[in-house]
Amino acid sequence: EPDVTIVSGLKDRVVSEGDDVTFQCQVSHENARDVEWKLQDVALQNNEMNEISVEKGKIHTLTLRKVTEQDIGTVTFRVGPHTSTA
């Protein structure tokens, strides 16, 4: 299996309370396994508040819905041993 690396990392975002915010990370290979999103070191699941998707097989997207002050912190994307934070 090829080593999947991060081609384009996360970018910092500033948003107003109640808005949605989207983070994107591009990886080198499609269908990457062992992928994880975290907010403040807490693993995120795909649910009504966190939308996690993959576009074109390589672009991993996290959308946090209706953010609050409690959502302030570091977002981390991890694929295998590689990480990107914003």
C-alpha cells in the first residue's frame, strides 16, 4: 500500500459564533485509510454538528456547523503518521 501523505494542509479560519466553518486537507492517494479529524484532541464523528466528507477521493473536508465559543481550538487532520493542524 502506498504511503499516503498530505499534499495541501489545513488553513487557519476565523468565524463568527453561529456560523459554519469548513476545513480541507488534500492527500496524495485516493481512498486513504486511517484518517482522523480532531477538535481540541477530541476525535470527531460525522453527525449533525460535524460533516465529514471526501471529494474526488483525495480532498478530505470537515464542516463544523453553528460554531460556539466552545469550538475554539486546534483542528487536526491525521492520515497515518502525517498530521496537519489549524
